[in-house]
Amino acid sequence: MGIAERVLAYGGGRLDRAGALRTDATRLDALLDESDTVVLPLWRDRCLVDGDGPVRLTAERASLARSAAGETVFLGLDGDAAVFAVDLSGLDERSAVEMAGAVRSTDVRALVGRLDADGAAVQAYARGLLHWHRQQRYCGTCGATAVIGGGGHVRTCTGAECGRLLFPRIEPAIIVLVEAPGRPGRCLLARHAGAAPDAYSTLAGFVEVGESLEDAVRREMAEEAGITVTDVTYQGSQAWPFPAGLMVGFRATATSEEVRVDGEELLEARWFTRADLRERVASGRTLGRVDAIDHRLLHDWLAGS
Ligand SMILES: [Zn+2]
């Protein structure tokens, strides 16, 4: 099964985003008062957790949080239950934890493995959406205040002669497993600036304005590793709202084995055989970050021949 058919961490999830409800403010207000509604509190990109994981606010606490703290966004429907997130970032950490009835704050990425797929997906979604709201207080065109609307999926500029609609931004990045030409099969892994001495990972980079994803793959591989690649093939993608990413995974084939790193982003890049990677796994090292698409790209390649 290829990556495109799998659900990677932070994606999928059973939530129905129920986009049609976003414009029905009356209905959303009514849903906030229903007893089975779920309100997830977040504080500055972090989940608020107790001993069982991320807390869900009781109706009483949710009402308090909405009036005392920040904005509320509608995430969707979980069966018949509406799911919202409320941003407690305006409080200090201790007050936010207390208001939520939690014991501490933590990053959703630290909970992977303990949260189920649906739980990780909804927390990541809430984190990304609330982050965008905090970054989009003002209109970039006229500088006026922008106010939340559409159930939290749009902000509207209040400038009298502007009124621009502002939508959440996604920042796509490509991540690439590059194979060497010829045999034996080898893939290119690099040591990034700031990484541990023996930490090797796949190559990645942001897509620039005016580029296709494939253009970005070719440019990044040339800039970072001095290689020309062909056969750029889509593998799958991963939601990466940390804070606003979308990781798009590819395989590509280098036209030659010669590698020349830029010395800034990449300190070293070398070719690894499948036997090399198996040895790394056997010695207890992980291939890529376990919650990220590079882990999947590497293991899929390792399972091939
Ligand atoms: Zn404006």
C-alpha cells in the first residue's frame, strides 16, 4: 500500500468538517449550548492535558472560557456531536491550565503514540487553525482589524473601504527520497545543520511562489545537494500544521552519484544501501521522525527491492 492510501499522523480522522454549517452562525451558537458538544481548549499551540490526555471542556467551563478568553472555532461534527476549539492564548499558562481543568500544557507531537489517530488529527487541526487566527489579527492590505467569521474559517477586514476576506494559509513543502542511478539501490540522506552528528534524513524544502511541486523538488535537490533529478514521482502527503505546513512526499532519481552539499542547510549527504539502513534500524536508530512522512518514505523504500 502506497503512502497516498495510508493515513499518516495528524491526517484522516473521523471528523466531518461540515463546511456548510460554517456560515450558519445561529446554528453554531445553538450547538455550543448542546450537552454533547465538545470544546477543546488550546494554549499557544499546545494541548491542555490531564492524566488521560487532552481535556474536553464541560459546558460550564467552555462557556467561561469563551467569555473570558479568546476566539472559538468550529472544527466539525463527530457523529452528532459538534466539536469546537477555544483559544486560551490570551491567558498566562497557569491560568489557561486552571481554566481548562487540566494539569499542564504539551505539544500534540509529544503525545503521538499515546493519542489515537482521530485524537491526534483533531488536535493538530485545532492547533493550526487557532495559530492562523493569532497571526491574522490585521488586514495585510489596509492594516485594519480583521474579525473572525465563518465558524472560524475566515477573517474579515473591518476597514470601511476594504472588507477583504482572509482565509487560512497553508505552506506546502516537498520532501524527497532520492535514489542513485544504477545498482545497487541506494538513497540519499543528509545531515542537516544543527542535527546530531549521526542524524541523517531525507531532503526537503518549501515550495516557492511560481513553482509546481515538481519544480520545487528539482530546484531544492540542485541547491542543497548539487544533484540533478529525474522521474519525480508523487508518493503521498501529510498534514503538518506546525504551524502551517503540508508535506508532499516524492521519489526522484539522481542522474549522477556526485553530491555537493551547500554547507549551510546541509553539512553532508551520502548514499545509503538498504543494508546500511537495516543496520541503522537494528542498532536502534529510527529512520526519520516516527510521526512524519519521511519515516514512511524511508520504510517504503526499504521494503522495496
Ligand atoms: Zn483591509
